[in-house]
Amino acid sequence: MTTNHVFITGGSRGIGAAAVLAFARAGYDVAFTYNAHPDAAEAVLRRAAAAAQGGRFLAIQADAGDSAQVQAAVEQ
């Protein structure tokens, strides 16, 4: 079985968080970046794990406006 993966920038709040949760519910493994809200990112991780038991989720602190930080996040 193939596992689908998605990478979302700005996944700790608003539309980004909604996207993380929607992909989690759809069975995707989700990695997402956040910049300044680690508590919100942790909350999204908990909600994603609850929505999709067995999924893999990763929150990475990175500024989406900094290409070097985004590249490092993608490499993770």
C-alpha cells in the first residue's frame, strides 16, 4: 500500500491548520512548518494524531519567507 505525504507551510493556525487536519483525516502523513507559535503547532499535532490513528505527523519550526529554512525543513 502506498502512503501519501504532504508538506504544508504555515500549518499551525487558520487555513494551514485546517489543511493539516483535512489531509490527516484523508490518510496522509503530514509535515508542516510553523514560525512563531509552537504551542499551536503542538495542538495541531495532537489533533491530527487523534483524527488519524497510525498517521505520521511532523511540525518543523521554519520561516516560509526564508528559502534556506524551507529547504532545511523539506530535507527533514
